Amino acid sequence: MATVCHLRACFVLMLAHPFGVAQREESVASSDIYGVQTFVRNKKGKLAQGRFTPCNDADEARRYAEARVTQGHAIGSAAFLRRGGGEFDEGETITFAVFGAVPPGVSDQLPF
């Protein structure tokens, strides 16, 4: 569960990113937000968070997450839905697709 919380924290921080993502937060603050979190290997060879990418819907998130891994841009990725929430760690995160290597807390959250 700690990894999932870490994923949530990253998601919230990325929404506040100064390069335009914050504008997206304002327009969908009270609705569902789809996204992809990638995972890479750090210099010590351990899994680390890569980039977060917002998506328009579940299909786009699933396709993007799969493509990041199959094209070799990331060792793993997770497509998820962020429902509700505010500026901080409110709401819930639902992981609905995982590709490649991801931290155990992320794959354990899959609904099937």
C-alpha cells in the first residue's frame, strides 16, 4: 500500500507541475482523471518512478501504458483512474492495467 500512496503523491505533485499540467487540473478538478505512471530502473538497478502522463480516457491510458513498455521507453507502466480528490491526497486511485515490471503495491491494487 505504501507504493500506491507514493503513486498517489506523485500524481498530485505532477498536477501542480508548472509546464501546463496545472491548467488541466483546474478544468477537471471535480471529475475523473486518467493517467499513466511509468517505471524505470535507477542507477542502482531498482525500480523508480518515471514520468506521469495525463490521458483523456481509459482506452488512451491503456494504449499509452502498453506502448511505453513495448517500445522500450520504460521497464513498466500502470494505467489508472484518479477519482475525486482535491489538491492533496484525497480521493481514490484505481489501477486498471499494468505492463512490464511495476512495484508490488501497484500490481496488487488491480481489481482482478
